Amino acid sequence: MNLSTLKQKINNHPTLKKMLHHLIMHPTKARPQWWIRLFYFTYLKRAKGSVIYHSVRKDLPPFNLFSLGRYSVIEDYSCLNNAVGDLIIGNYTRIGLRNTIIGPVTIGNHVNLAQNITVSGLNHNFQKIDIPIDEQGVTTNPIIIEDDVWIGANAVILPGVTIGTHCIIAAGTVVNQSTPPYCVCAGVPARIIKKYNFETQMWEKILK
């Protein structure tokens, strides 16, 4: 039985799902129980040459996928979380200091994230005013960061966004909608300020 079939069977039995969730995840700390973390080496997929520094917080329960590609690096004090969706990171990618990555997120090859970046495919539900927000659950919308992307420090990438190949996201940018490939984005919210013109083979400014 593969993982997807097992997850489907568990999802069809809400009581069993709740019991397993409490068994795996700490109810207050919202991270895997200590004994689950002892078995990370058995199910976290890490390719040749990959590095995760010791100070990285790994909130990576076994019911969703975590995969780190060849020669990719997760730098100190970052947080990786796949509790609500798969977290897949490609080859030769660097996740900088103090980044927070919350699935569902797919990051391609040769991607560079600077410092203090948040990439989160999760949103808290808030619509019911008679129920506390932290009791309304969450919704997810996958983030895709394609190959050869550079994201500057303190940027925020919001749920549902796709960042195209060879994009540059300026420091401090809040990306709330998908960006085409070969462009430079900046601002709050993000807007395209440059695009690469393949005919002239030059980066051209986008006028307001």
C-alpha cells in the first residue's frame, strides 16, 4: 500500500485520523512529538550532498512529503514545516538564514532565498465571527517557485503564488499573485518593474 492510498483510508475515518494526529503531533507545540523526530532519518528524503544545519527547526511529520535535492542547503535558524502540505526542494538550492517555509510548497533547482523570508502555503480561516480564529482550521493553496529564482531578504510569498523561471523578487516584497518568468518584481504588493526582452536581449523597465 503506498502513502497516498494509506492517507485516503485514514481520511475516510475521522476518529482514527484524530487519534493518529494526536499521537504524532504535540497538541500545544504544534510540532511532531519528540519520539517522531527520532525517526526523521528513516523517512525524510535527502539527496547526495544536501545540508540541513543543526539549528534548523524541522516540523516534518511523516504524513506529508519532505524532499531535499542534491547539494541543496538549509541554513541556520530556518523553519521547515510540511504539517499541512508537501515540502519539495530541488537541486543546488539554498534556503538562507531564518527562512520559514510552510507547505504545500515546491521549490525548483538553482533557487536562492536570502534571509528572513516567509514562504507559506497556509492561511487561517476567519469567516465565522462566533468562533475563535485558532479553532476554525486552515486552508492551503500550493506555492510553486520555479527554477533559477532569486528572492531578496524579508520577502513574503503568499499562498497560491507561482514565481516563474529566472525571476528576481526584490528585498521586502510581498508577492500576492503569480509572476511570469524572466521578470523583476518589487513592492507591497509586488509589481513587475523589469522584464527580459528576448528580441533585444536586454532587461527593460516597465513604466507605471
